[in-house]
Amino acid sequence: MEIDMPPLEVETAAQPQYAVIWLHGLGADGSDFVPVVPELGLAASPAVRFIFPHAPYMAVTCNGGYVMRAWYDIISLDSTSRRIDEAGIITSREAVRRLIDREKSRGIPVDRIFLAGFSQGGAVAYTTALTHPEKLAGLIALSTYIPSPALLGEDSAGANRNIPIFAAHGTADDVVSPTLGLAARDLLIDRGYAPEWHEYPMPHSVCLEEVWAIGQWLAAQMRQPA
């Protein structure tokens, strides 16, 4: 997979010391979460570079083959499960890893790089972070699910066994059922992770209270010793 457009970038101040790679949901693009950055309430220091990549266009089977921006194909879905193209997940993971390497080349250490994602982007963020061979700063998983537990079992990375995780879901989500979000949370706990779980009375979206909580969580993680 080659991302067809350069990612959008927002820096909270000059000379960023941290980076957040934020993946959008199915059918959106990198601009979707750009407006969130000023609402996070982050201080000017340490400076953070937010990277918002665009998924490539592909036919999505569960949407009748309609071509849209997607991180992987979803073959079928119901309220409590997804049948997905696992090869597509792996390909998107490699694309995100290239973005991680790009930030390394720009002077930001991997342990100061966060991965974030909403919905389908969150599924890729889960898979990438939990299997990445180098320690990351943290993971933000919003209104999402773990698309392939088997893949995590095969490639789970010891470097991120203690990765800080912020996971949130809307209780009225009718696109990615809260059941799927809770199943991801419970799987993580069963495997020894310690996700910080948040629920909000909202549909498949984000809310301001959630954004503020993400900002507070990011600030707290950046105060931790690397």
C-alpha cells in the first residue's frame, strides 16, 4: 500500500519533541481530525507534531464494492463481529510503520510517538501498536475494535507489553457496537495490558468531553520519564 497523498500535519509549537500519528475512519480522510488538535488543550511545551495520513481508495465489500478511502476491506459485518481482509490490515500496518520511521528520521524517538485512530483507523492503530517491535509512547483507540486477535497472538511485541492505552466508545454507537469495543478492552486485560477505558453517551463520533480527556491523558503521558 502506498498512501496516495502526503499526510496533513499540525504542530502545536516549533521543534516538536513528540508525535501523534492519527488514523481516520472508513470513508473519511486525514482532514477529519485536524480540528481536534486545538481542542485538546495541550500546553505549548512540549511541542507535538500531529500527523494525519489519508488511507488509499479501495473497494469495500460490505458497502457493495463502493470505492472509498479505507485502511482494509471489510467483507461483512453485523452488530457484534467483523469479517475483514487480514492481509489488508498487515499492509496498512506496514504503511504506519513507514510513518513511524519517517518521524524517527526527523528526530523524534519512537518512545515519543503515539498512535491514535478512530473506528477502522483505530483497528489499525491497535494492530500496529501492539505488534510494533520498538517501544511506543502510547495508543489512543476510539470507537473501535481489535480486528484480528489471532494476528496479535502471532506478532505481539514484548516492547509494548506495558504500552499506555486510552480506549473510548460511545454507548449509543450503531456502527461499531459497544460490544466490540468492550470485547477489545477485555481481550487486552486478559493478555496483561491495562487499558484506560472511557464511555460517553454518544453515537459513532467523538465528543468534546472525550477530546478533553484525550488531551489530559496525552499531557500526563508526556510528563512520564521515557
